[in-house]
Amino acid sequence: MSDNIMYARSQYMKVTIERIIEIDDVSMKGEVLPSALLRIFQDSAIVHSRQVGYSTKWFAENAQSWVLKKIAYGIHSPVRLHDNLTILTWTRGIEKIRGSREFKILRGDEHVISASSTWIFVDTKRRRPTRVPKEMLDAFETDPDFGIERPPDVDKAALAGGDVVRERLTINYGDFDINGHVNNTAYANYLQSAVYRSFGLLPEFIFFQIDFKKEIRSGVTDVDVVLTRSSDMFAFEIVAEDTVRADGVLRVAGSG
């Protein structure tokens, strides 16, 4: 977890975390990268879980984990190097094997980013979903507020006729996490590289939605990023070994 998280405090059912945007969080233009935002969301969820008694050590010892299934975020105002941010996160609900987590990021009093996510509770030994224990359900108080109202799924047919490119990228050892699969932040890295290489655009995703379909296990050496562009909108697929591992849609600032 990043050392840039300064401290966390609870506010009713929401956890509040203070964080500074540092040099490795930003693009060449000095604006926050999608991969950094996914890392912030991930770290904030870890902080919340630890505060209610479920640390990363507990999950490792019990061979269980929350795995990100889907996340969408929107940037309302650019976030830049050295910005002091306040991240609010809360659990909107947990049912059977699935949990919903929301995020709101402030810079002072300004609301700069909203996000909403879905997580699946997994038995890491059997590598399959499992029911959330009752004591964990009781520990996570819920708040029905949404971080961001999820848009409807994008109809990729609406992007038909757009520019389609395929970019092959190498998977690095550091992309794999303790669960033996590519971490969700690495998917954002692949998209950042593909958008920049294929279209010459800085990866300033003002809207980003990704649905993780199937994990990429250690031993896989590369991925193909397939991008379909229509104006400032991109539909994407991340493919490994002829299987779609994630797909979604993004909007790049100033690319229309």
C-alpha cells in the first residue's frame, strides 16, 4: 500500500483517507494517471477493511480475498501533482459473494472524482467465489449512497466504423500480485500505453469503466489491447491467449 496515504479516520459508515499526489502518480503533463487512481481506490479499500478487523494478513491466513470485478470513475476537475486529496470510501452493500464499494475524492471542498465498484469474495485456494462470512457482513456497515451513477453498458455497435487498432504489450513480473494474477492497476497501465502509442494521446481518462472477465495468471507473457475509437470515446478489450480478460470504455480529455 502506498506510503502517500497519510492517515484514515471513520465518519459514520464512511472512511476518510488523506493522500498527496506524488511524482509517480502523474503523466508527462502532471495530471493523475488512471493506474494511480486504481491504486488509490485499492489502497483505500484495504484501509477500510483493516479498520473493521480484516487486514491483508487476515485474508492471506484465511485464503480469502476481495477481487475487483468492475469499476467506473469520472473526473470532474483535473487532479495534478502535489494535490492534497481526501478520499471517502464506504460499502454500499454486501450480498452472498458480491460487494459494492463507493468512492468520493475531494480537493479541499471541491468534489473532483467519483467512483463506484463491484467486488467478488473469493476462496484463493480453490480460486472460486465463496459466500461472505456473516461476521464480515456484520463488520462492514453499509451506506446506500452511490459514488457515481453507473452509466448503461456501452453498445460497441455504436462505435462501428471507428478506428480499430491492436497493440501488443509485454507483461512484466511486477504486474503480478500476491494472488498470482495480474493486478488491476496493471490493466490501466496497458491501456495508458496503448492509447499513447496508437493515437499519440496522453492517458488522461476523464471517464473510465472496466469489467474484469477472467484473470491473467503467471506464465502469460503478453497481452493485446484492442481499441475502437469514435471521437473522444474508446471501447477496449484486453486479450491474452485469445481470451478477453477485460473490456470497457473510456473517454480521453481533449481528444474529440
